Amino acid sequence: MRINTKFKPGDTVWIKEFNPEAKKFMPELWPIYHINIWISKDGNIDIRYYLGRNWWQGFWEDQIYATEEECQLACDQKNDEIYHRKK
């Protein structure tokens, strides 16, 4: 079985991080420290990325971004959701 990941250890990626001072989500750059891959008996594959900040908090591929621009768009969408929810 061959498993390909979108990123590898040592890559730097962007995540959505809530900035309490700005009161909004903003892009934050982190290196990938390690990757855990789980394969279930029924063949499901879960890939979780662990960044250099909190070794116990993993991120799914759809929670990390290759570029700051991609992450900024995701942050803007998240901030819009929060803003519209408060009205």
C-alpha cells in the first residue's frame, strides 16, 4: 500500500489562528513536526499533521494551507461567519 500525503515533515504551512487582540482569525505560519497515519481494518485512512507549536494538537489536511493567501481566504470566511452569527 502506498500513501501519499499533501505535506511532509519539515514543510511550513499556514493555519487559521484566533488572535484575541484583533478579535479575528489570522494566518499563522508553522513547521510540520510529524505526521500520524491511521489505517483502519476497513481501509479508511486518517492523516493528521502535528505542528511545532503543540505536539498534542493535530490538524487534518483541510485545516492547513500551503500559502498565506489560501489561509487568509479561509480566515476571512471564518471571520465573516462569526460576524454574521453575532447580528
